[in-house]
Amino acid sequence: MADDRSLIGLAGKVALVTGGGAGIGLATARLLAEAGMTLVVAEIDPARCADARTALGGGHLVIEADVRTAAEVERVFAAIRDTHGRLDVVVNNVGDFLRMHAPFEETTEEQWDQLYRVLLHHVFLVTRAAIPLLRAGGGGSLINMSTIEAFRGIPNLAVYAAFKAALTGFTQSLAVELGKDNIRVNAIAPETTNSAQVVATPRVPEANRDYIGRWFPIGRFGEGEDSAGAVLYLASDRLSGWVTGTTIHVDGGALAAGAWARLPDDKGWTHLPIIVADGYTPPATD
Ligand SMILES: NC(=O)c1ccc[n+]([C@@H]2O[C@H](COP(=O)([O-])OP(=O)(O)OC[C@H]3O[C@@H](n4cnc5c(N)ncnc54)[C@H](O)[C@@H]3O)[C@@H](O)[C@H]2O)c1
């Protein structure tokens, strides 16, 4: 009988994960390594590089690099070419709302530029560098980390949502362009997931705790492993070889629920807003 690794068919293949030193990226790097892949992690933060080295163990490459700049991306790809000579899977995971949580009219052009570079520009740089290597190996899988906010609005994060929505167009069009090369292009759209930048569960005050069960049909926030599982599926030609140009919503059912929320103790459903403030801030008292 086939073991789990041969079933998934990723053993011995090489994956690049950007921002693989924390959060969803680290969980993804760990799972792909568990599936037998050789990992290359590009991570800007030296302490998180050390975390990734410890988590992955020997045989993997962790490179301190800022993937927003072409020269740094080229340095990462030179290392991949020199060390492995091949690349099979790319996870464009880096993304940050850079604490820019503000009404749109108060945001600045400088902030838009910063968000563009971290959310979209680096995806273009990494993807452009990766295509020749993927093609040379007979194909591969490109996976872009989007967000549920690319598919459903969120107040005070309109520019973040705009660039993430742009990833949908990039994913779809590139999938059409690269299908002939057996390169699949897909995206993952998580809802609120505990990570380094999003510390969700501990921030919810005691008085708001039952909101979590109402927030998501599967009554909890996401964890890095939830998105990592979707990456594993999309990485594997064996599992998802005919899946391209699409997005998997890893959201505990939140998008499907729309405004429908379960009342506490399973006493029915509501279509009324029930989250006060942002869900994290204690409700105002008189
Ligand atoms: N956590 C969530 O709730 C959530 C929800 C939806 C989408 N996402 C998306 O998932 C992805 C990962 O998010 P996360 O919450 O795990 O983030 P995180 O901040 O916890 O981890 C991202 C990692 O990327 C690294 N990094 C940042 N800028 C970099 C750069 N320029 N070059 C190299 N490395 C860099 C950081 O140091 C960090 O280790 C992002 O694209 C984010 O937009 C996250």
C-alpha cells in the first residue's frame, strides 16, 4: 500500500515559500517539508530565519531576504539554481496590512505605495523569476496568498483589499497563459487566522468570546495549518493536477455564511449585525 508521501507525490521536489519564518508561511513550510519536499524559505527577519531553520531542520535553505526588491529576489533565485537546479512549487505568501487600518479618505499615497510593494509587486518579481525554472522542470504550481477580503468587503482596509483582489486577476490570467507549460496558478483566501501579525484569539475580550462561535460556521479562528493544508493540495499535481486559475477560501465557512450568524447555544440564526466595534474591542459601557 502507498504511504502518505507517495500518495501526495511531492517527495524530493523543491518549494519556495516567501515569508516562511512565521505565521501561515512557517506552517506551510513545515507541512511541505513533512510531505518530503525540500524547502527554500525567503524571510526578511533574521530571528524568524532562525526559527525556520530550527523548525525545518537540516537539508533546507533559509535565506534572509526582502522579496520586495528585484536584486534580493535575484539573489534568492541564484541560490535556488546553485543549490538545487530546480523548482517545483512557489508559495507567494508575504503580505501585510502594515497596520494601515484607517478610513480610506485618511490614507496617503505613500501608504498605497508601501502596500503595493508588499502585496503585489513582490508577487510579480518572484513569479517572473520562477517561471523559467518551473518550465524547465516540466511544470509546477504557483500559489498566491490572498485573503477573504478580496471577495467580501471590510471597512478601513480598502487598499489592502484592492491589492488582494488584484491577485485574483493575476492568478486567473496567468493560469490561462501558463497552462500550456503545465504550470498551474491558484490562490488561497484565508479569513482571520492566528499568526505573527494577526493575534486573533487572545485579543478577543472575555465579554466577546461567544462572538467567535457566531463569527464562523466552524466556530473558531483559523490557524496556519488550515491554510498550509490547502497549499499542500494545490502543490501536489497528484491531488490537484487539473485545478488552475481558482481560489480556495480557507475561512471556516464565513464567506458562505454571508451575514448569517448562529446565535449562542444554537438557539437559531440571525441576519442582524451582532459584532460590536471590530469584535476585539470590549463593548462600550455607559
Ligand atoms: N493571518 C490572517 O488573518 C490572514 C488572513 C488573510 C490573508 N492573510 C495573508 O496570508 C499571508 C501571511 O500572513 P500571516 O498573517 O501569516 O503573516 P505574518 O506576518 O504572521 O508572517 C509573514 C512573514 O513574512 C515575513 N515578511 C514580511 N515582509 C517580508 C519581505 N518583504 N520579504 C520577506 N519576508 C517578509 C515576516 O517577517 C513574517 O515572518 C499574507 O499574504 C496575508 O495577507 C493572512
